[in-house]
Amino acid sequence: MKYQDCVETVQAAQEPQVADGAYEARLTAANINPATGLASDYLNHFNEAIMLLDLLSSCPECREDFLAWQPMDYREHFKASRFKGRELAIAAYDAADPNLRGCLDTLAGTMTAVLEATRAAMTAELPPERMAALAEHAAAWLRPLVARAGAVINGQADVAMPDAPQAVVDGLMKR
């Protein structure tokens, strides 16, 4: 870790206690919602998987790329990313309202469960039309979850009663 990264990490860890607008300005500059302390960049992790699923109907050879997708939680995503304010994003996440974090984590867990189940099904040799249908269904299940996670990140969702992952999946699959 470079000196500059260490300084940013220390500053980011200390800033949630700052009462003036400087902290909020840094969050905004780093594309982190200052009201929630969450960054929508995390959703790129799931949008990448959805993009790969969308490609599978016209490009079955993308299956290996989809199978290579690995789940990551919020902190893991930012630690592995080239996101300019990654240390600030992690510190702001840690300082965020636990209900917001919990709701986002629940949604991320649900999306991960859908993606892992889809990956497991695709490890079998499926005819291209079945693989395409599976990919279409999974992408359709994931899009509303990504939108809901975006609403949480942007402070536009009621997080008082986040749905449990299994309840969300059951609802999507209309069990």
C-alpha cells in the first residue's frame, strides 16, 4: 500500500465524525451518497453478471465468462476495485446506518444466491436454448433486485422491513 493510500484510509476512517460539510463533499466527489454513505459502484458487480447473462442467448461461448463470476460483498468489491475513493467507500459503509447496510447486504445476498444457483445449473451441459432461457429468467429476477439495491443506496427505499433472501427468491419464482 502506498503512503497516499494509507493517508486516505486514515482520513476516511476519521471523517465520519466530522460535523461540517467537508466530509459530505468528499463523499459526493467520490460518488458516494452522502445521505446513506453507500456507493452505487457496488452494483456494477451484479450488473456485470447480468450483462453476461444477457449475452448468453446470442453468444453461448460467454458461458465460461459467466461461470468465472465470483460473489463479493461490499468491502471485498471495493478492496478489489480501482474505484478512486475505495477506502472512503469502505469507511463510509462501516459508518452507515446499520439498517441500510443490512438491507443492502440482504439484497446482495439474494442476488448472489440467484447468481450462484444459475451458475450451478449452467455447469451442466445444457442445450443452447435451455441455457439462454435460464439466463433470461435469472436476469429478469435480478434486475428488480438491483433497482431495489440502488434505491437503498440512494436513500429512496423503506428499509424498516427488508425481505429475507429466501422470501424474495420465492416471490420472484412465484412459489
